[in-house]
Amino acid sequence: MSSPTGPAPGLPVRTPRPRQTGRHRRPEPAAAPVGAPPLVLAVPGAPDASSRGLAEEILSIARSELPGLDARIGWAEGADAEFPGLADVLRQAGAEREDRVRRAEQAAEAAAEELRAIAEAEGVDPAEIPFDDSGARAAAEGPGAVVVPLLAGPDAQLLTAIRDAVADGDCAPAVTDVLGPHPLLAEALHVRLSEAGLARADRARLFTVATAADGIILATSGGQDAARAAGITGMLLSARLAVPVLAAALDEPGDVVRVAEQLRSAGSARLALAPYLIGPEVAGGLPDTAAEEAGCSAAEPLGAYPAVGKLVLSQYAAALGIALQSGHQGAPLG
């Protein structure tokens, strides 16, 4: 079974890369501050083994980018030890606040002692060395957890379920925005299309050299509001593929077929459906069913594409003011 703090024993876990040497070595990633609140990934939909594996893989990516990160999973509809509910995970995080504050205070004192020892060795008055207790104050005064919804775009119904669970969690957490729109999600969509043989990408830069589809249906969940919000990512994907991209709501009957007809009337003959979904937001098989109704092929959902884990981490870091390496920044557009 999994636990709120990580994957179940025996499951593969992405670990940090070995430290490289030499002048071209990759900069070492920042480490999570001692006593920082946990990142709680809010997984929508009914829990099952598939969504658990997906969430654990996404968090393993985040942990590999920020060593020491306390990352947990909470299901908006979870209710037992195997699939812990979001409210239960937040209550546990709230109960651990005092311990986090104590560890942050100990770390600050240890750092101060080290600085004083260095000062004495250099002949500097230790009293002149400032005592930095910002980490301890942040642990005491900051949020009890940072909740990151596992959603590419806004889905009012799913976000309401997450907010209701947060309200029951008694933890005073921060809740971030959804992951998109973002250029990294457009890249992920492009890769998923190429994996399905629906687009071809340049290996070096992931920019198109040819495409098997001349029109893309960007399928999301959350009704027309979500479809409109997906428009920015759709424009980014269209720029990558040099073909028209229109968004459609999977959870509105007939909307995918309507958008397919709109693309065909504009001259597109070979359509493809690109799910603008992480995975758990909709019932399994819904994108394939919608694609069949529209008479086109479908790519896989975004899933645990590396950029998804990095965007989850970026939302967490932004909420706490943690500086990440420039290549890991990922604030949503718009």
C-alpha cells in the first residue's frame, strides 16, 4: 500500500542523479528548507491503483528536482488507508507543524554555530554574525501545507471538491493554481501526439518537421470555461505543429464532434485528438470514445510526462518563495 508520504515498498522511485564532475557538470539542485511544509498533490476523481501509480511517479520527479522535499498524495474522493483522503492528509500535516518548527529552529541554530566557529577562526567577533531564523519563522507562520491540484486546466467541479476537502483539513494550507496554461504542457501534448504517430517532431528541439494530422482537437474537462482556458495552450501547440488547434469539452455531449466538424469545414482532413488531461480527471476510455465519435485517432493523456512533475514542483516553490534552478521555473501563463 502507499502512504501519504510516498510510494509503496517495491514500486520504482525516481532518485536524484549522481553528482557529475568537471566544468560542464549540471548545477546541483536546491534542497528543500528544513521544516518546510509538505507538498500535497490533490488527485481528482475516484482513487484506484492507476491514479496512485501516476501520482507517485509525478512526485518522484518533483523529489528528484528538490532533494528533501516532503511530498504526499491526497485524493479528493479518498477515504481509507490505501487511498488517503485529501482532508485526512492535511490534518496529519497540521498535527506535524510543531515538529517542523522545532526541526527548523534546530537547523537555524546549527547553522549559526557553524558561522560563529568560522568567524572565530577568521578573527571576527561572533556577536557580529546575524542569527537567521527566517526558516523557523516560515515554518511557524507559513501554510501548514501546499496543495497543488493535479489538473492541467480549470475544472470547476473538481476544484470545488478539492476546496471542500481543504476546508475540512484544519491545516491552513496554501492552494495553488492549476498547472496550465504553460509552454511545457504544449510540449508535452506535442510529444504525446508524436508517440501516437499523429505528429513528427525534430529530435533535438521537439519542433515539427512534418505532421500526420492537419487539425488537432484539444480535449479537456470542465465544460466551456475549461475549453476557453485551454485556448492559450492550444495556440502554443498550433505554433509548434503549424496546424489549427481547437479546444473541446469532453464532458459536454457532442462538443468534440462539433469541433471536429468545424475543423473539417475549415479544410482539415486528417484530425487527431490530444487529451489536455493528466489522466484521473475523467473516466478511463472517455478520450478514445470521443475520438471514435469524431472519426479520428487519439493520443495518450499527459500522464507523468517529466514537465508535469516540474510544474507541480514549481507551483509549490512559488507558494513558499523557494528559488529553483532557472530551467525548472514553470509559472502558468495568463
